[in-house]
Amino acid sequence: MKSVLKQLRDKVAQPAVSIFVTTHRMHPDNEQDPIALKNQLKVAEDRIANEYDKATATTILEKIHAETDALNHNYNLDTLAIFASADEVQVLRLPFDVEERVIIDQRFATRDLIRDMASAVHYYVVVLGRDQARLIEAANNRVIKEFDQDDAAQKNMTGIPFPIENNSLYKTSDGSTDRSANNENSYLREYFNRVDKSVQELWGEHKMPLVIVGDARNISYYQEVCDRPENIIGSVSNVTELEEGSAQHIVDGVQQAVEEYRTSLHEAALGEIDKARGAEMLRTDLQDVYKAAYQGAGETLYVRKGYIQPAKIDEKAQTLQLADDPTAEGVTDDAVGAIIEHVMHNGGEVVFMPQQIMGDDLPIALVTRY
């Protein structure tokens, strides 16, 4: 999703249409989603028709309907985002809440989404049941998806697609089930090795941290055979209903581990900020931060949660001038969002920090590459 948003951010179109629709994950709430989508599409249709010529309006609306008319709302998350131009349409299901609205401009409205993505802990949950292993993708405390046999990401895997059954590993030569202690331990190690091969293959696409869930023995065996144990940010052994529980039930059960990981990032950040300050590679003045971010010099941006600053930005001159009135002409209401976009666009990282760590005296800090 980050790569898609990055591509969208770079596009300029006449018009660039961004449509956000509030959706629901569960039945029967998602029965109202087609109506909500229809309503927002009608708003977009009226605005495009009023602001652009008929040919342009027709082309864009036909492309939008081609992508949305057959949309399966059973797979909805919390927001449906549609980005449309005369050339293409992108439809994204988002795991966070976005204000329902239609925006027509020369660029797609991705800034709020990029901020939300940057502030999230995005991770895989590897669920180690005795007879079945599951893989869940999550952001903060919300499920994005659980991998299944029909998932496009698993179509051409060399490993075994999730969910991975374990039954065959217990069969003896006469077809009976062998669960003696020694043999079962050996089978489990081999089984979790196979599971890890699939995890690592999928991890290679996105390189997200892992939270391991299972009983203490299964977690221990998985950690022994895991090819990249340094990617494990937490393990949880007290979650129930590992094989039959919902994906959200599992994600709810790992939140303490996720928060502990988030806290460790914040603690490490303070050390990195001090280290960069000592090496004279830290920028804290907003103008300096903006210029370094725009030039691609930003390695890690640390931002206090909720920090928003209106400003006048001149990209050509690479200047940023603070403003008091976010509605004034030429003022960008969220200059911090623009800085975040530049840092991420140029391959840097963004870390959001709690108020108690980064207060009013240091709401933003950029560690530079040089």
C-alpha cells in the first residue's frame, strides 16, 4: 500500500479525483456500503460534470464504474479509497478511518493516508496451532487480511500457501497417526521449518516485523528454525482459539506485544536523536527540516503525534514560511504532512513519537544521511 500511495503522490492529472467512502468489515453492517459508495460516486459525478468537459467526465466515470460496479463488499475494511484520472483508477481498501469526501484537484489526496500509514505499526502475525498455521497481516490493532488459498500474493509461491495444515506430518507408514513425544517434537520442528519458509517468502516482498503466537513449546521450536529470528518483535503464548478464532481475536490478543515494540522504537529514537545531534546530522528547525527532506537528505524523521503546522511552501525556492491562518491564500494547512511525504518519497523512515517524549520544545527532528 505504501508503494501504491507513493506512485499516486507523484501523479499530476487534470483532474485527479479522490473519493473516500466509510465502509464496514462485518455483516450485516457492510450491507449499507454499496449505498454509501453510490452516494459518493454521485457527488463525484456531479462535480466532474460541472467542472470538466463531457468527454473527460464520461471517460473518468466509466473507468470508475468499471472498477467499482462488481466490487465485493464482503472484503471491505474501514475505508474505501478511489483515485481516478482519465488514464487509470486505483481502488484501495484501507485499515483506518478517513473522512468521507470527494476531492478534485491536480494531485491525488494522499497526504492524510501517508501520515496514517507512517504512524502505524504494520506487521505479520504467525499463528502456530498444533494442526494448522495461519498468517495474518495487521496494522496497529486492526486486521488488514488473513492469507488464504485464494490470496493473489500466494498464487506463485514456491513454499506452501497459508493456512498450512500439519496433519500429514504425523502419518506413519501404515496410515495411523504417530504422536509419541519424541516423534512429535521432531515433526513439529520440521513442520515449523516449512511454515517459516512460507513466512520468509512472503516477508521478502514487504519486510514487515513478525509477532509469533502459539503455546510456549511451539514458539520455542519456531524460533529455533526461523531463518530471520531478528525480525520477530514479540511472541505471545496466552492467546486462545488459535485455529478457530477470528483474525481480529488473534490480533486483539497481541496488542501488548505490539505496544511494547512501539515503546522500544520510541526509546531507541531518543538515542538516535542524541547520536545525530552529536554528529551534527540533526535538523530541528522546520525550514531546515523541509529543505533537507525535499533534497532527499532525510534518513529518519521523528514527529510528535498530532503535530500540524500551517505554512507557505515554495518548492522551487525550497522555502517554508510559518503561517497562523491555515485558510489563508497560498497556505498549506499541514506543512508537516508535506515533509513526511518528501521523506518517505526519498526512501526515508518516519517515526511518530508520543507527547511525553517529544513535547512542545521538540515537535519534529530529522536525522540526515550526511
